[in-house]
Amino acid sequence: MTDRAGVAHPVLPLVGRTEHLEALAGHAAAARTGRPRLVLLDGPAGAGKTALLRAALAADGPFADMTVLYGSCRAVEAATGYSGVRALFGPLGLAGRRGRTSALLDGGARHALPALTAVPQEGDAVPGDAFSVLQGLYWLTANLMADGPLVLVLDDAHWCDERSLRWLDFLLRRADGLPLLVVAAHRSEADPAAPDALADLVAHHLPAQLRLGPLDTPRVAELAGLVFPAVPPRPAFVDRLAAVTGGNPLQVVRLLSDLRSAGLGPDDAGERKIAEIGGRAVTASVHRMLEHRPDWVGRAARALAVLGDEDTAYLAALAGLSVLHVEEAVDILRHAGLVRAESREFVHDLVGAAFLDALGKAGAAELRLRAARLLSDIGRPPEESAAQLLLVPGAKDPWALAVLRAAATQAEHRGAPEAAARYLQRVREAEPDDPALLARLAKALAENDPERSLSLLHEAHALTTDARARTTTAIQLALTCLSVQRSAQGVQILTDALDALDADLGPEPDPAERELRTLAESTLLIVGSDEKSTFPQALRRAARTTEPPGDTPAQRQQLAMLSVLTAADGGPAEDTARRARRALRTPDAPLGAWSLLPASLALYLAEEDRAADEALEAVLRDSREKAAVWTYALALSTRALFRVENGALADAAADAQTALEILGRERWGDTATMAHAAHASTLVARGEVAQAEEALAAVKRPGLDRFVWEYHWYLMARGRIRLARGDLDGALETFSACGDSMEEAGLTNPVFAPWWLEAACLLGGLGRTGEAREFAERGAGRSERWGTRRALGYAALARGASTPGAAAVEPLREAVTLLRSSPARGHEARASLMLGRALVEAGHAREARQHLREAVAVARRCGCVALARRAREDLMAAGGRMREITSSALDMLTGTERTVAGLVAAGAGNREVAQSLFVTVRTVELHLTSVYRKLGVRRRADLRAVLQAGGAASRWTGDSR
């Protein structure tokens, strides 16, 4: 399937570029073998980049037998989101009604539709964010490569829009092993339309550079011989031609064609004419042609320069001519060698620019303004008119501003915030004091320029006087403050807005006003719960907030935040769980992540794990559907941390490593903390201390100690690593620092990051029971108040650790009983180990052996290999017998391999697994190959039996799909 529409052979053979064609052939050969390449074809205007590409695209060219998509970017579309993508994929016809049923859009590729079409249709995927469109385009490209290698050829890439270049970067970062070649032609002296995006593309992928320099004198002579085959060119003529044109192929061919049209040849007269024209061959050619033609030829040419290869009727309307005049004008231009033989396109954009230059700046602006109105009148999408308006300085009339606003809406729909920002910025030049416009512009800039977004929101907030509108702006401003780690500022802004709103509403607000207030209040709790400096204020506000019924989205979001803040404050657990369950009711609308994630944490802490898992699964399901990768990875990381504390280490490792693999492909992935902390915790529990240290060292989030949740999970992982490494003083210092930090924030829940339990057990193991008792007592009262079996079991375990001699047996028995009835399997194994040790010390070796065996069994089921080995050692010392503890084949799987194996065992295909986990098919294939090798299976059918035999299939296949 090769799209060569609009790409014809040049009239003259390609001269002087044999080496470049051979280089392209080499890169194509590498791509065919699964070694993806980016090639940057670089040279000045007229150097022959397009001619070289056309030669490469010929049926006998280096891209033969490859699927080829060719697109050329246009200056007028440089600000239009995904215009480069549409130039590439447009010929496939996927935007039409019939095209939407194409198998190329199966699965995740359907998320590409907003980028491919200007007008959405019923059933199109609605982008959750810009990432979802990028992901959809990736899968569309992967579908194209299912039948063979693919070449993407993007001509005039200096005019490519930012979003299309970002997608090429996104694609190439996931292209390992794919048969893909990307060739981009770039004008070396041009200022790129999206310089940062182009620079990132080049920096990230180190393209092979193919530079097109000037033709040397022999090649200039060869071209002259092709134009004048009957008359050998004189050496002096060739030298003059090469000197005047600088060996630029376009200038050479243009001058030679003009000489031939004037009846001159490659002789003395021709040499004198070349000297007269100088280095202005294209401009001179255009002016000379117009001098001898009627005025309507120039008018048609200028219409063509503005609209491009448009319908003749529309060209005629813009030029103010009849269709017959336009058709005749195009024939004249084609005969003059200025328009391509196969289309209504100029042979080079310099030709069109020369026609427009004759109008002057004011005349060209007036023509573009008329073109914008024409496109609007014939029903073209607003972005087409807006593209013309962006090239007209000072277009500020109401119609133009309305078109720019509509174009921004269109860009927002397709997930192209940069384009939306450009349109809105032009509107802002005319309406600088419109707060709603400023807020909308800020939203468009939030992803790529959060600092400017924040500045605009401050400006919008200051300009807003109505209390209700001011509250709406404050919500957006506070959430933006949250994204740039300025929560204190966001809390103050929302607090002031709420105070003003309360003063304005009076005693009887209407339902919409109540919902606005509830949304603002819940947002304040969200923003205030991020950093330790604002967390006490959030706790105080939550304590005095009247609990809402939970009938609206804002009320359910508020209930979710109240539930997690009640949990953070230590309880009681029953109130926390009740609020969280009410927050998860969905009588009329699906819940958002800001409701589901806080509620899941509250439910986990309250020991309602099934409900917590269901909430997280809802987040994962929604994130997969919308391709919202950050939310997906956050939910996986959260679930991994829950599973670590529950002793489900295999499942925790699967979630954590899957999240890390997803995040590792994104530019913001290195700021993630939770997945690294969970991964490190699973590794240390399995006895892989060095790997755990390496995993935790990957945390790069700046100012980590400012944050409420991530920092304490991080400290718990760090303390456990130091403990496993034998650095007992360092471990105690870390656990104590965790406790001090939580006290500073007001985070007193005894189950979340149980630093006091770790400190008590550490000190008790050293025989420093007095110090251990102090930590145990700090957690005991809070555990009683919280009241879950896990909390009470932790308290009993800490009490047993801090009690010397035989007196430790009874509290440890209590700990085992309580923890056995809780979800905390890993801590149950730990309690059984400590009870066995206490019984040995009390002289009850036989009973001790029973508990030590239980400790080994439970620890092995959890995947806590290090604890299981310690329990076995104690068992052997107490006179028991047990085989050496070795890893099973399943234990050899990495976390991501477990996830992939589970999904495949459940019947998912490789492509479905890849789409579900936001990875490439190649990545899934590599993981699956490793799984087969480690488990000793050869077929997918054997995989489920192996997983079931290990007790893993139900867990791995049920949670991730």
C-alpha cells in the first residue's frame, strides 16, 4: 500500500544526488530489518530536497516494496495542530465515514481520529488529553506496519506544526524493533515553525544527516546539456551560470528555462543575460512572465499562492475571475514551468512567494483576509480560516475573533493545545482584559508552559469581580498551583475566594451555587493535602466541614477527600469507610480520579480492600479507555503500595514495574516516586537489597520532603533497605525521621507508613526494650482509636517486640491472631517468626517450631523470601527440619513479566496487552519470550496451567485487564 499521490518525477533527471539516494537506500534496508531510523534531509531553498524525495519515492526507488506515506507541510498551516500528521495520513481516507470502519483504526488506533479529522463524528474517541491522541497515532502507525515496513516522508518539515513533531518524537521513542524509516526534509536557513519540538526530535534521536550542498561545475554543465541537448554549453557560460546561481539547482534550472523561453542558448548571449539577471532567478522569472501576460494571470497566480491546490471555483472566487480564466492561467503557469504538471501546485514555494511579494505586505494581507472569509463561507473548518488570519497582522474585527475562538475549540478537541494557544493569543491581543479568555488560554498552556499558565490565571483572577466567576477561576488557579508545586499559594487563593463567595451567596444559595461552593471546597482539600505545610489546614477544614449527602459529582469528590483526611487524622475507621463508600456511589455520572483515588486510599487504610481494589480498577479501566497514561501509572503505583503492605509482593512487583516501564518512556517519568518506592519495597522483602537501593536511588522528584504521601512511603522503603543492609542506626534514624515528618504534617494514622512499628521491632531485636516501648506506646493509642484488626495487630506486635523475656509471648500470640484475620499477610508472617523466637527463649521449642513453620509458609506465599529464610534458620536452630528455600520458576519472573503472562494466559493477544499497558508490541514480545524461557513453556496454552499451578493465574489475570 503506497501513497504516491501528488508525487511525480521531475521533468529533468535528478543530477548530482546519486550518493544521497544510495544513503537513503541504506537506511531503508536497515529499517526493513527492524532497525528504525530518522533521516534529516537538510539544505537551502532550491537545493533539490523535494526532487530527491520524489526520486526516492519512484516505483524503482530505494523505498520500493515498503508502505510509503508522503506529506508536505505548508507555511499557512504551521500553526494548525496535527497539520503535518494529516498531510501524511490524509490520503488513506480515514477521516471519512467509510474510512472510520478501516481495520487500521482498530483498538487503540481509534484515539487518533481527533488528529486526522477536522469535524468529529458520532462514535469518535474523545481525547482525554494530548497523550491519548499521540497514543492513538502510534497504534495507527503500528497497524500500518503489521504487513511490512513503513516509510514516513515529511517534506518541508521546517513548517511542520509542533504537535506533529511531538508525535514523531513519541513514535520514535517506541519504535525499537519496528520496521520504520522517518525522513524529514528541512530548509537549513529557515526559522522552524516549532523550533523547540524540532530541536527535541533531533536531540532525542540523533538522526542521520543528509546535507544537500550546491552542484559543482560539472553537474551544472550536465543540467545545461539536458536543457539544451542540441548545443554543447560553452565553458564560460557554465562558469558564469554556476557563479551566479551558486550551484543552486532551482536557480540553475529556472535560469536555463528562461533562457530557452527567450530564445537564447548556452553561448555568449546567454552568458550576458545571466549576468544581467544575477542571483534573482526565481523572482526575475515571475516578474518577466507577468510583464507579457494579462492581469488576470497574476491574480489567479496570487490566489493559488494563498489557497494552494484548491478547487478551481474557489480560486476563481478569491481572484474575482471566471473558472475558465483560472484554468487558462494555470495552464499558462504550467507551460512556463512554474506549476507542476500533475497538480495545481507551484514547483517551489519561492515561486508563490514571488507572486505575493508583487502585491506588497498590505495587499497580501488583504488577500489572505478575503481567503479566510471565503473558506468560512464555503463551510470549511474554522482552523482553515484561522490559518490565514494568523498571517494577517492586526486582524481584530469581531468576525475574525469569532473564527479564532472557534479554531481554538477545534484544536482543543483534537488534543493540540499549542495550536489552541496560538489562536487564543491572537484574540487576547484584541481583548487583553477578558478574564474568561485568559483562563482559557492558561488551560491551553498548562501542559507545556505551566509558569505562563499560572501568570495568566493570576491576571484573570485579578480582573474577575463577580464572586461566583472568581471562585471558578480560583479553582483552576489552585489546581495549576498544585501542578507546579505551589500548593500553599493555591490554598490561600481558594480560601479567599470561598470567604468572598460565602459573603455573597447569602443564606439561600441555589443548587448551582451550592455545587460551585462544594467543588471549591473539595478542590481546596485536594490542593491542601499535597504538601506538609498546608496539610494541617486541610485537616482543620475537613473537621469542621458538614458532610454532604453525596448526590452530585462535587459532593462525591468532597466526600472522598473527607474520607481520606479522616483517615489521615486517625479515625475512627468506621467513619472513614462510610464516607468513602458514599463517595463511590454513581447514581448519575461516572466518578473522576479525584474521587476514586482518595477513596481507595481511605478504604485500604480502613481495611476494606475489595472496595479499594474496585475503585482503583475503575481508575485503570477509565484511564485505558482514554489513554490517560499518568493517571493509569498513578493508580498502578497506588495499588502496588497497598499490596506491599498486604504482603502480596508478586502482585505489587507486577504493578510497580509496569508503572515504571510506562513512566520511563515519558519525559516527566523521572519525577515519579510512588512506583519506585513500591518497587524498592518488594525487592528488599525478596532479599534483593542492592537492587532495592538502585530502585530507590532513581527517585528524582525535587523537594520530595515537602510532600505528604510520597515522602513517607519513600522513607519507609529507605528505612527497610537500611535495615536489610545491616545499617541499624541508619534505619532507626530514617524511621524516626518519618515519624517526625508525619507529626509535623498532622498525619497520625497508625497504619499508613507504620514507622513506629518498624522502630519498635528494630530496637526490641537489639534488646533495647525500654526504647522500643516508647515507640510502641506512641502507636498503641492511635491504633485503638483507628480500631482495625491490622492496627490492633500492629500495636500487639510492637508491644511484644518491646517486652523482654517470656512475657513477650502473649502479646505476640495476640498479634498473630489479629493479623491473621486482617489483610496484612506479610506482617502475620513476621509476627509468627517473632512468636517462635519468643517461645524458644521461653523454653517451648516444640510450639516454637510450629509457629516458625507457619512463618515460613506464610512468608513464601507472600513472596517475602528474606523473611522466609530467616524463619527457616530459626526453625533449624530450634531443632526443626526443612529443605533449603529456593525460588520457584514463577519467582524468577519480573513484575512486568508477571503482568504480561497473566494477561496472555487470560486470552489477550500481544497487541491487546500492549495497548492495555501503554507499551509496544515489541516490548510485549520480548517479555513473553522471557516468560516462556523462564517457565519452560513453548505455547500460550501451557502458560495458564503453569500460572494456576503456582496459584497466580487468578490474581494476575483478574486485576489488570
